[in-house]
Amino acid sequence: MNIVKVGIAEMKIVTSPGLIRTIGLGSCVGVVLYDLPAKTAGLAHVMLPSSFIAKNGEHMNKAKFADTAIFELIGMLKSAGCHQSRLLAKIAGGAEMFSFSSMNEAMRIGPRNVEAVKQELKKYRIQLVAEDTGGKSGRTIEFNPGNAVLTVRTVNQGSVEI
């Protein structure tokens, strides 16, 4: 079976019977957008909430930020024959990997990533059908575009399917 691997700050698409996977989701959020009738999905490994902080606009890695990654992923899926009106989303990650006694808002990257991803999904009218976010542990996720099952393996907590 073909397994498409998505690295940190990357995004790719896959068609069934292939699977798509990313590892190392700590404060990052794995965003899966899929069109079930087309049996096609895309996965973005989002590191940060906003591209506003990026210095070099035209050379910026669009997969790295929630606001640019979701827009780009929609475009990739549409180019592959998906219909934006049928896209659904599942997300995982956004953990708070480190705790500091003086926790200011800027350090809460995981929760901010989750919030930013949800805002972008709303903006594009994409329904979020399942999520496994927060906590303090890292995750690996694998999505099957044939049946829309997202398997989430959380460090020291086993696997769940959402």
C-alpha cells in the first residue's frame, strides 16, 4: 500500500487506496481535508498560526502557517478534481508540550494553532467533523481517504480512530 509521508511544514495529497501520514505533531496541527466521493484527501502539518510573522512573503513556506496552508491545500485538492463544497476536515495535534510558570499567550503555540485552523476552516465553510487536540503529548496521524478514518496515535496513550 502506498503511504504518502508529510513532513513538518509540508502538505501533500493522496487518493485511495493510498494513505497519508505525518509524525511528530506536538504543538503543530495536522489538518486533513477530504472529499469522500472523490476518495481524495490532503494533509497539512501546520507549525504556526499566522503567516503575518513571516519575513519573506513570496518565498514563504505556505504549508507552515494555518492561514496559508488551508488555502493552498484547498487549491491542491480542487486541482485533483475535488469539489470545495464537499470538503470536510479532521484535525489532530495542538498539544502544549512545555509548561512554563510565566505562560504568556505567545508561548501557547498549540492552542493558538488549533484556534487558527478552526478560524480558517470556518472562513472557507469547511465542516470540522472530528478532532483530537490539546493535551501534553505528541501524536502521529494517518488518514485513509477511502473510508475517511483518521487514526491518531498519541504518545503513551495508544491509538484512536476518529
